Amino acid sequence: MIPYGRQEICEEDIEAVVEVLRSDFLTQGPAVRRFEEALNAATGASHAIAVNSATSALHIACAALGLGPGDTLWTSPVTFVASANCARYCCAEVDFVDIDPSTGNMCPDSLEEKLRRSAVAGCLPKIVVPVHLAGLSCDMVRIGALAREYGFHVIEDASHAIGGRYGNQAVGYCEHSDIAVFSFHPVKIVTTGEGGAALTRDADLARRMDRLRSHGITRDPSEMTQAPDGPWYYQQIELGWNYRMTDIQAALGVAQMKRLDDYVARRNARAERYDSLLSNVPVVRPGRCEDTLSAFHLYVVRVDADRHKTVFEGLRARGIGVNLHYIPVHLQPYYRALGLMPGTFPEAERYYSEAISLPLFPNMTDDEQNSVVAALKAELGG
């Protein structure tokens, strides 16, 4: 089976982890700080808060922005459920904005129209979470301008997109958003095993997310309600969680970040080769955007809906580990029970009926890629 994604672990990664295992720190320590510094250096962001998953990063980002009961978060229906669940953790409501069929990302025209209607109805969102699907940045200039016009916060769910670029900036720079979130799951661009991070240019947001990842506790006297009793003193000043990343995970991340640009370049080379190999195959290939470099976490093709299930199952039977990213969140039983119904976001549902994620990973060989394309052609009758 050729998997849809696969991590690459080298001896440098192993040695970095072993070094931590032989050190005095296993949980959050100096390796976490080095990893956060590497994230800032790669993106140009001012602050990085490393946590144990991208889901945790989304949660503390929402909490730091004050999302709570009576508020609403909007996101894309074509994403992993965590992009919506982070609002529910804060007891807020969730709604969605349909996608641009050419990219799979949140459609800025649909967002603008929904904002106009919601402004009239007096129910604007507090936070919008655009998702950089497959590693391609959303149209953040448009979204950022709408955020200023309508007064909402923006969290970029960039779980797929570290190493990508939007205009002259790296994804994660937060030029058009309050916070950006990365994932370091094994199939993502770089891995810490499990892990995530929230990046921002806002020092106050960074301080609050730093507290929230560790029980809401501070050791900073300037944040305390009374003078410290001694050097041991700390205060819990708000309710937080234990979302800390370990030094074991961070050491792996530091080593992997050294190869970030190489990983993204190799993924783009594989995507370009797919483009060439599939040029005469009856599939819709991934869209591109001007002045945007995708990190190409995924290579998603679209096939005729009538043949979608047969092609998908046929590829799996041939040893091609295709996947589908994603089942639209509003179709999940949990969200349907909240009143979200099929037919509400037609482009997302059309995407779901056609999308297939082909295998793509940095150390994929030409032979493996040729096998994927040959199997796809055979299933399509080519």
C-alpha cells in the first residue's frame, strides 16, 4: 500500500530526541523554546506558542480572543472537525461559509455576502477561521479587509500550510489575521509526533495563550493580584488547560524545521509531476493562486461524482492509499443535531462527492507516483 502521507525521520531527528531523553528536561523546557524560535524565524511572526496539538492551539486561540457563550464562529465546511469544535469548547455557536470550487478554500465572495446579511440581522461572527486547505493559503487580503469592515477576529487554520507563502510573506506571519495555527501531526509538512502551535504578532494575545496552555497560571508578578510570597510563588488567574508540548516532541520539531524549505520544495515538485502525468486524464487537478506558494500537504483531484466511490474503492483495492479530505463538517451527526442541514453549502457538498486525495509525501519515488497514476487511469478507463 502506498499511503496518502508519510513522515520522513532521519538520524538527525533520532539523535535530537535521544539527546533530550538523556537531559534533565523531558516536559516543557529549553527544546520547546528553541522550537518556538524556529517557528518565528521561519514565518516572521513575533510569538509562537507550542502546544500538544493543533486542536489545542485552536482552542486557546479562541479563548484568548474572548470567544464565549452568545458568540459565533464561522469556518469552512471542508475541514477537519477541529476547526469548528474549538468554538464549541468555548460554548459558542458555529456556522460555515461555502467554498470556492477552484481551490476548496473559503470563498471570499460568499463570506462577504453572508456578512452583509448577518449585519442586517444583527448576528455577525466574533471569529472567522479560514482554512488553508491542502496547504494553499486563502485569500487573506480579502478576508482581512472584511474583518476590518465588519469587526471580527481572524484565526488562520494553517494546519496544512507551514512553509507556504502568501504574497511576500510566509504563512503564519499574521499580516491579515490575529493568530495562525499549525499542526505537526506525522503526515503534515514537519512533525513533532503530535503537536501544534499558535502564532501571533500581538504580545498580549501571546501572553494569554502562554497562560492558557498551562492551567491559566502565571509566575509574572505584574500579572498577579497580590505581591508574591516568595520565589516559589505562582497564581492561577484564569481557567486554562494542560496543553503543553514536551521537550521530546519539540526536539524532533527543531530538527525537522531545518528541512522545512526542502520538504515544501519536494512536495511542490511532486505536485508539478502529478500535473504533468495527469494532463490528459479526466480529473480536475488542484487549483493554483497567483503570488501564492502552496505547502502541498495534499494533492486533491476531483472525479465525476457518479464514479467517485467506484474509483476510490478501486484505487484502495490496487494498493493506492487514497483518502478523502474532508467530509463537510455540517454533515456530521453532531452538527446536524445543532440544526445544520444538508444542502446548505452546495459547493462543499459537491466537492465531497468528487474529491480524492492522492498519495503525496517528500520521499515519494517516481515509481510510486507512476503506480498511483497508472492505477487512476485504469480505474477511469484510460
